Amino acid sequence: MRYNIITYGNDILRKVSIDVDKSIDVKKLSDDMFETMYDANGVGLAAPQIGKNIRMFVADLSHWHNDYGIKKLVAINPLLTFIENDEIIIEEEGCLSIPNLSAEVPRKKHVTIKYYDLEWNLHEEKFEDMAARVIQHETDHLYGKMYIDYIERNKDIEQYLRHT
């Protein structure tokens, strides 16, 4: 099932998500989230972006899977940790919930993520560069944050957001 993607201005995008519990069919939900994400030409999608206030995201890391061995990441109840004084990388970022807008966003170069997979096995893995950026972006959605919170806003961005 393909979901409609919630866009900027909807309150759910600014709420802190609650933990996923085992009563939720995470396999079906992840399949639907990947379908929705691919249909929108995205590389990641968090549950709040489809109207679900739960701590779960999917990401397609296939561009970087040789580095990590993971092509499709399903992260349930993720928790991120960072290296103190880690390098900050500034790269262009966009979001399926703010279509047709992108900006240079500062992110940490490295991230460690603890998460549960579809079988409720706990994992802890390290990522860097673009894979780390995608993971940080999607996890932010679970805390009610969006990439525009990290950028200097100007009148063009403010006008675009008012009309979204």
C-alpha cells in the first residue's frame, strides 16, 4: 500500500514519536514505507512522514552498501550516538515532506545507530558520510525536527514554506 507523504505544515512532523511496540506489523509497514519512498524517488522515509507517530524509518543505502553490507535499512526505535568533536560536513539535502526545496545542511560525518530490525534483533552499527547523513535526517523526523531547522533561513525559503 502506498501512503500519501505528509508535507510541511502538518503538526505530526513536529511531534516527538513514541516507541514502536511488537503489536505493530513492522514487516508490512516497512514494505509500504519502501514502496511510498521509491514512488517519491526518495532514499529515506520516517513514519511521521506517512502520518504514523512512531519511531521507525526506512532507508535505501544501496549506493553505499559495499561499505556497510546493508542495502535496505529498517530502523525501529533507533538511538544515535556521535563522536565528540566529530567533523561537520555540509552537503545539499532535501526532504520528501518539503518537495522542491533543498539547502546546504551541516551534519556530523559519523554516526552510530542502535536499532531493532524486523525480527526485533538489536543492532549497533557505525556509518559515515552520506549514509550517516541519511540516518541523521530520518532520525530527526522522529524527534519532530526537519533539515530546515539547521539552516539559515532567508526570505525566499520563508516565502516558499508559507505557500507549502
